[in-house]
Amino acid sequence: MMRVVFLVLVALPALAECPPLPDRSARHIELMELVASAPDEDTARNLSNEMWEIWTTAPNETAQEILRRGMERRASYNFAGAMEDFDTLIDYCPHYAEGYNQRAFVHFIRQDYPASLTDLERALELTPDHIGALSGRALALLQLGRKEEGQIALREALIRNPWLPERHRLQPLEKTAPDIRETDL
């Protein structure tokens, strides 16, 4: 039975077209404003959790099931299976940023930072204020030894959510870097 369900989920995207994402901009904008001015880490975490619910709500049930299974496989360290699912999701819904973000996360875990960065860039093209992709981009750049770019990317993420756990990786910029001041955070 599981094999039949798997075959349907893999074949269905080829037979159908992924619908556009529903409009969720009003609540998303509100959450972005609230998290940027959150008074403490707990408040920011709760707001971020609601943003993750928005980002991980796929365009339809088929995409949602593929995403769910990929995230489940990643959590259980089945990275090859997770990659298959995220590849399938991206093929089916190429306009859905979370497919790229989740695949980037698996690349990052596997220490394939260039591939992670490529997927994060695509996720950010689709959802420019995706805080998870922004912070992931910063971490990937830092892992690649691109310290200044990573620090600038980290600042961009921290402007949107100053309570990110990655805030502890913030370091002073060199004088040649663009002028993003700590007071901008």
C-alpha cells in the first residue's frame, strides 16, 4: 500500500500543475513588522513559528505531502530520501520558495555549501524576506570562508529578526564592507 501511495505522489506532480500560492501577504507583512520589533526572544520565537507555518504551507495537498515527507525524512537523517522529495517538490512547484529552502538545508547538513547557497539564492528570489533563507545564506557564506559577505548577510537577517540564534555569530565588519551599522539591527 505504501508503495502505491509513493508512486501516486511521485507521478501526480507530472500529471498536474502546481497552483500559485494563496495570497498571505497581509499576515506575513504584519508578522515581519512584529518580529523586527519583538521585545524579547520568546516573543520573537512565537512570531517566527507563525511565519514558519506560512512558509511551510504549500500551494496544495500534493505539494504539502511531499514537503511533509521530505522534512520528516530529513529529521530522521534520511538525507537521500529528503533530497528526492525536495527535488520532486521543486520540479512540481518551481515557484514555491520553501522547496528550495528545505533542499538548501539538506545540502548544508551534508556540508555542500555551494549547492546550499544556490538554493538559498533561489528561495530569496521567490521570497526576499524569508528570514530562514537569509540566515541560512549567512551561515553558508561563513562556512565557505566568505566572512565579510556572510557578516553582511547575517546583518540583513538580523534587521528582520534581531533575536535569531545566529546573532551570536555577529562580528565587526572590515572597513571595506558596505556600511551596515550595528545600530541598523
